[in-house]
Amino acid sequence: MMTITINGKRVKAKRGETVLKVAERAGIRIPTLCYHKELTPYGGCRLCVVEVEGTRTPLTACTLVAERGMVVRTDTPRLRKLRKFTLQLMLSEHPNACLICERDADCTNFQECIKKAAVTFGCKSCPQNENCALQDMVREFKIKDIPFDFNYRGLELERHDPFFDRDYNLCILCGRCIRVCAEIRGAHTLEFHHRGPDTLVGTAFDQSHLESDCQFCGACVDFCPTGALRDRFSRYDKPPDKKVKTTCMLCSIGCQIDLNLSAGKITCTTPHASHICARGRFGIAPLVNHPKRITVPLMKKGDTLVEVEWEEALSFVANKLRKNRKHTGILLNSELTSEAIGKIHSFADNLQIKIAVQMHPGNTPEPLDTTTLKGKVAFIVLNTDLVADFSVLLLGLRKKHKNNAVFIVIDPVAGRSNRYADVVLNPAPGAEDDVIKLLSGSRSKKKKTGVSADAIDAARHLIENRKTYVLYNPSNAPSVKIKKPFRAMPLNPKSNTLTIARSGFDITPEQMLAEKYINCLYLIGSAVDLDRKYDTVIVQDCFLPDFEFDVFLPAATFAESSGSVRDINGKLKRVRRAAVPAGRALSDGQIIDDLARTLKIKLKKKIPKKKAKRVKKVLPARTSRKYPLNLIARQNTYGYRSKPLSAVLKGFDRLREDRHVWLNGRTAAKYKLKEGMEATVNGPHVTYTGRVKISSSVPDGAVLIYFYGSSRNAHVGPVRIECTKS
């Protein structure tokens, strides 16, 4: 520790610490726009300039390293004049009519600024109005005139990508978006273009963000101090008047988020002291406020769906459950709070109802516990795209191990994880297990894996003398067995699978749907393909299913519920209710409570402990003349309850394109298929129809599909493909 003097106050400083950080800790404010505590100091805005005794010119505090005995002044007439001048220069290229208007105080009530500038040109129509760092600075320095000619750049508003708009006419070139994208997310999507007055922020070669491998995590939007980057869903909402910290339940990571509310409506989500992915940043608010959400109980009367009161719907369900005692099956989604899962188990035990859970049955989830990983480690990423599905986990691993970890990707499909890998191995579909064996030093039964001996040797050399962990989604690698010396780290994408594993389940979804003695099917947030007619189908969900049902019970989303959830590391996290459930929707726990009351059943509070069923691994079959192509089936991890996000939310259909049939160009040409054609994939265990999408990332002789819901589509094996509609 050392001592420096700031504005006559002696303060302690750590070795290597900047003057700005020392001042912040001492409660001394130094204005800045380009600085952010999580980013490398940039010194671009020049607002944090300070005077240092012994130097002739002011220096930027964010880049100035403190030295023993240093004497610093942060607020002098000279510095105030310099900062005001710098701000005025910024405003000469930034729409400023509202910022310097003498009637700004009255504008909210009378909109008088419309006489001076177009509405679309002023602060009052900007999404960041009253939440803009530049606006705050102008008020702090009381700027009321700009002594320079105004140069409006006249750049076109960029709206061709999902989730957010970009208006670089409002950009102040602070570089925050570029630095967060590169330093924290590791995506390097953004960069400065050109020089001098022509400098702009953009992607390489002016590609769209979709083409440039953007993660759409929203970090650039959250770090932008002005309205240059705008969340498309909340751009017309007022600044939030309330924030509620909760746990995101759109995947198993369990990120801590802030739900931002304005007048009781959830307008957007932002990360709480961490970083989140596209699902958590741009999926929650549109999902909760979706116009097609069903928020009233519905019953089928004749051939018509009719809105009914809760009492009638609950009475109908209770009578059916009572009548079909021992002949009812509950198909449960894990994306519920632990409390709701416990009540459902207790409810099922009372009525002797079997429970199946929509999660991969070949694996009993165990806590990941990445906190115990120490020393030299290597990660084998197997058939899983960490960037697309588990980007926050990847960020955590890279940050924790810095440059000490080795990443090896084993995947027939060329995914986005490749750019972070030290070695990429692309085996033939179905040969992944053999590649794992070769890396561990064991022999493989297959002579040809599609991977060269040199590549195997290079990967083995990298993991030598390292603790090696295999990261994989069990649904994407159903036939793979992980044995010593490697350690398996299964990544179950669904939220709260650890609670489900502790409470257990009776049978698999496939077994339940195949049981002929089940007459009544109770689906709680589950997506299925019904192959036969049931006497009664009860649906408890947020959106209408794609099959016929008898009664619909509207469920609240996790943002409208309270409880707890276990994340992928096994840590128990709070889920807080931020908004009143839409319409007459109720939380899953409340619906079960009301049903139990109607049936006069007492529910136990504790979650029962059962041993979850295990199912044999699925072994891939060989291709044949009848089925000449290899199927690569990947779990669609972008969903909530029974619906993939791409089916209900704009933007996610473009980001994921998970309802397509993906082929290599050579394979498509062989079967006379062109992009956009409708094609059907048929195999012993799968029938899947979608639009053809041609990509070089898919190996020749294979077809890639994404499945959601029932794991029946997850079986690997040979298939054929044929054009359904041109």
C-alpha cells in the first residue's frame, strides 16, 4: 500500500491501481463516460482528466497509475473548462436540441421542443431518455450552448438484426461496446472503422450481426452510455421504476438477473453482477407479455374451446383424476420451482399417479461444481456448442482458468465453440465414443473414426498431465460412455434438473406415452407428440399446445412466481415474483394446492426422495440402402416449458433456425434438394419435417435436426430424406 493526496485528502492506494479507482474508493467523484469498472481503461472520452503536481498537462485518471507521494487535483477551474469544452465537442456531432433547450424542465408536460426539432430527433423520443449518461453530464456541467457547427452524421438506423436496434448517430465513440464484446464475451464482433471524423463502430466488413457470429448477449446494449444501442422490445417503455432480483429459469445455469418494471410491467431484463445470454437478456420480457399467452382457464365443450371460471375447471379436473385413479400419468417439465415440484410429487403419491419427466433418461444429473476445479485442467467439449447453449458457463471457465485451461472440441458438426478451441476434432457421426477412447489411451473398435492419427496425437499431447473433464449435453451424446482417466461433466440444459433427480421419477416419457392403461394424461409444461387418443388430456401451461386437449389451466411464468431452484452447480437460488400473474393465471404450486383442496388431499411440504430411473444407452445403428444418411440430433435448448422460443418470439427464429433440416451442399445436391424446400427425415425412431438449410458445418452424408420436447427424436441412427414440398 502507498499514500497519495487527492484534493488535499490523503488516501491509500494499491500497487498498480489507477487514480480513478483510488478516488472512487475514497468517495471522490471524477466524471467519465468511456470508463467501466469491468473493462480495460481506454481514456477516450477525456472527461476524467486530472492535474498532477509536477506535470504540465492534465492526464486521464482512468489510465494514470498511482505512485507514492502523488498529489492530484480533480476539480479546478481549468479542468472544469476542459471538460465542458470536450462535452461541447461531443455534442457538435450528437443531436443536442433537447439537451441544451432552456425549456427542458417544462418539456415533459408540454412537449414544447417540437417547435425546435423533430420529435424523432430529440431526447424525449430516445429509449434512454432520463437513463443516459451523456444527458446527466450535460446537466452537471450546465451546458446551454454549442459554439461549434452541428454536424449530423445522417447514418441509417440499423434494424436488420434480432433483438436490438443501432443508431450510431447517437454514438460518442466511447468504445465500451467494443471492449465488452472482446474482453468479456470473447466474441470480437465489433470494432472501430475508419479514422478521424469518419470513425464509426461496426462489424468486420460491415456484415450483419447474425453473419458476424454475434452472441446477442446484450452486453453491448447494457454497457452503452447513450441511446445508440436500443433493446427493441422495451424501446418505447418508460425508464424502470422498480427492479427485482431473481434467478433466470430459461436454462440450468441459473444466472442472477434484474427484472426491470415500469408501472408493474416487466419491460426488460438486465444482468445482476454477472453476464447473461440471449435467452435471459431478450427472452423473458417478451415471453411474459406475449399477446398469445393464455391467461384464462379453457374447457372443450363439444368441438369448441370455452372460457370458464377456475372453480369449474378445477372441478372438472378433480372429477377426472378421481375417476382415473391409478390410470393417470403426469408428464412434468423440470422448469418449475422446487416447491411446485414437491407439491406435484406429493399430489401424485396421494392419487397413486405415475410421474415422468422431460429430461434425458440415460443420465442422472449430478452437481457440476466448477468451483473445485484447480490446477492444470483440460476440457473436452463433446457434441455441444458451449457458445450457443452454455455461453455463461464458458465465460466462467475461461475467466477462472485464464490461459491455463485447454479446450478440445469433438463434434461432427462445426459449431461456434471451435473458435475457442485449441484443437478441433470432427469425427464421423457415431464415432465420438471411439475418439474419446483414443484420447484416453484405450483402443477403439472402429478402424476409421474420421479423425487423423496426427490430430489425435496433438490432442493427447495437450491434455497430458492435466485433469481432463468431458463437457457434454447427454441428449446430444446418448451412446457415449465417459470412463477414467476422464471425468464426466454432463450439462443438462433444463432448469432445476437437480431437484428432479433428487425427487426421482417413475417412468420415462416414452414409456408413459406407450402405456395403454393410462387413460388420463396430465401435462405440466410438457411438449409431446400424442400418437393415440386419451379419454382426458389436461394441459397446465402458458401457451396452447399443438394437439387436442380437454381442459387448459393457465400457469404463471417464473417471473410471476416465488420459490427456489437449484442451478447446475447444485446451489439453491431464490426465484422472486416480480409481477402479478397475467390475467387469471396462477403459479403451478397454487394450481396444485387448489386441486388438492378440491380433492380434499393434504400435501406434504418436503420433496420426497426417490431413485430416478435409468435407461440403457442408445446405440447408433449403421446406415443401409434404405437409410443411407446419418442422423445428427441436437437438443434445442432455447425454450420454456412446452414451447421453443423460436416458435413464439420474434428474433429467436432467426438466431437459432432450429426448425430446419440442415444438410451439406454436396448431400443436398445428391438428393436434389435446394434451400427452402420442405423435406421430411424418416428413420426407425424419428419422423421430422422442416425447411432445408444448407451449411458447410454439417458433414457430408449426414442430416442435422434440432429436437424439442419428447426425447423420442433424440435417437441417433440411420435415416433417409425426401422432398415433401418444393
